[in-house]
Amino acid sequence: MTEEASQHAEAVRDFVMVELVTKSDLQAAMDTLALRLTLRLGVMLATGHATTLGILAAIIKL
């Protein structure tokens, strides 16, 4: 193997191989995103529910 080919192979290992992911990496990332989305939806629903109850309480006091 020539010196140039060796350097090229090393460059590929250093720069390209870092960008490759496995199916399990992608699945873990998707699971994390799904959890974050579920949490955000739950927070939005709880906020909407609390706001609705606050508005109803204010109307009832009138």
C-alpha cells in the first residue's frame, strides 16, 4: 500500500466513519424524540386544562 493510499484511508476513518450510524443509533434517537414530543404535548394539555379551569373559575365568581 502506498503512502498516499494509507493517508487517504486514515482520512476516511477520521472524517467519514464518524458520520456513520447504526440502526440502533437511529432507533435510540427516534425514541428520544418521541419521548420529548410526548412530554411537550402533555405540558401543553396540562397548561390548556389549567387555563380553562382558571377562566371558568373567574366566570363563576362573576
